[in-house]
Amino acid sequence: MIINGKEYRSVWWENGRLHMIDQNRIPQDFSLMEFTDHLQVADAIRNMNVRGAPAIGAAAAFAMALAAQNATDHGFRAQVRKARELLLSTRPTAVDLQVGVDHVYEQTIKFIPDLAHARQVALLAAQEFANQSAEDCRLIGEQGLHLIPDGSRILTHCNAGALATVDWGTALAVLRLAHRKGRNIFVYVSETRPRHQGSKITAWELQQEGIPHAVIPDSASAFYFWKKEIDLVITGADRVCLNGDIANKIGTYDKAVLAHHHGVPFYIAAPLSTFDFSCAQGSGIPIEFRDSSEITYYGGQITANPGSDVLNPGFDITPADLISGIVTPKGVFKAAEAAQKVQE
Ligand code: MRU
């Protein structure tokens, strides 16, 4: 992605360190973070300095590389295994995190007892994972381009942009390419409470790219469907199951139900690392529940009655039968067939 005239990825390795864009500072600041050990990266994933399924997958893969670099010769295997456990515990819903961590872990332990080689392989595996993830997202843009006719008005939810991935984005890769090809598009960006990934991050990315858009409250989508101002919906995913059910940011399912009611196509865009080939259906996806303070306070102000219990699920499940198609690096497939098609 180009920011202030310079090419960036959301996470990258340089001079023996992991670097990332601090997503908690967007849009007020563009600031970078550097990491020299996996414990710091685990905190950054938990605190959502890095967020978005493919981006946390790549950050966690590099964190495993850091763990291997820093592990002492004595007890190397146990230290790397402990780092794996810690990273897997940071966020439960996006399967990309597990895929990124295990890609590096499995390559690394193969080379024990040659520890110099194991450390080198750990870094190469993390770089390979991040490069493949960026390439997958670039291909998603190409595969999904035909879904966006000139003049489309599109609704998206949360942030499935370049910042949520290593580069390009998933849903936004398709929109970015449509815009670059000269198609006239307009994007409704739903705010995405409580953390505002839509109004803060997606809106910022669209502005960087010069794509016409407007932020709407989460509760306003139905109104724009009713006004017949939405031609299609496209979002990302945190996990795609074998039967085509998906998990994505809380509020995605509402949009799928609305799209179905109004006869509007509803697409999901996902790289291969978001497919969970061991998960039969949506009920098997672990849903992250986040801290109640995300609901009870905003900008230091109380936003909920202090004596009330709070439920704060971060994700919901959209069943396959509400999904018109899943845009993958290998093509656009019916939801129920997507897992099998990408494995072929
Ligand atoms: O809690 P977040 O911000 O990590 O949730 C992100 C999403 O739900 C995205 O839509 C999803 O990860 C797809 S990103 C390409």
C-alpha cells in the first residue's frame, strides 16, 4: 500500500526486527512499531495494535521467528513450543493466526538439533508466509473484479483492507482494483462498533486511495437497503468452514440477512490461510468475547449503565446459505464448495 508516497506493508521484517503499522493510532497518527521478542508481539496482537485475520497471522509467524532467534540452545524446543502456546492464546477466532504460527513452528522443529539452521529456517518460513499472504490478497482483487460493475454502490463492514492483511486487503483488494481500473464505485462503510475498524481504518484506507465513500452508523445499513442504494455487500472473514459458514466481525450476519431480504448479493473475500479444513460448520468456531470496557466507556466517557452486565462478542457467524460467493485467490466459489475448491 502507498502511504504518504511510500510503499508499506502492514507487517514486515527489517534489520533483524519485526516492524508494523500501529493500527490503534489510525487515523489520528501514522506511527510504526518495532519488536525484538515474541512477548511484545503477543501483547500487540491482544491489544489490537495489529488486527485483521491475515495481518495477525503474519505478525504471529514473525513472532515465532523472533522466539526461535531468542531461544537459548539449552531447551530450544521447549522455549519455541511455549512461544507457540502463548501466541495461539492471544486471539481465538481468526484461524490465520494458528496457520501462521504452525507454518513456522513445524518448519523450525524439523531442523533440531541443528539450531543455527533451525533459527534461519524459522525466519525464512515467516517471510514465506507473509509473502504468500500478500500475493493471495493481490489475486483476490483480480478474481473478484468482475463482481463490481461500473456504478456499483457497495456496503462493507469492519476493515478487510491492506492494514488487516500483509498488503492489498481482501474485500478492499477487490474494491481497490475496481477503482484503479476506472470503475465508478461508492462505498458505504459501516462504523463497526465498538472498536470502529470501519469508520477509523477502512475510511482512512479508502481516502488514501481516493475511493468515494461515506461512513454510516452500524444501525443505518437497513435504511440504505430499504432506499435501494446498496447493490452488493463484500466483507472479509476470520474463518471459513468446510460447509461454507464463515465468522467475521460482529454485525456481519445482520448485513447478510438484510442483503438476502433485499435480494442483494453478499460476498466474502478470504485468502487460503482463512480456511479451516478441520472445522465442519460455524458452530465449531470459537468466538472471542472482549472486555466490557469496550462497551461501557468511549473516549473516557461512560456509555453504558455502570451496574449492568455487558456481553461483548467480537465476531458472529454467517451461514453459507446467505453467502452469494467466496472470493479466493483461486476464483469465486459457492460458499458450500469453496473449501474443497481451494484445496484442489
Ligand atoms: O477484531 P478484528 O479487527 O481483528 O476483526 C477483523 C475482521 O473481522 C476482519 O473483517 C477480518 O479479519 C478479515 S480481514 C481481511
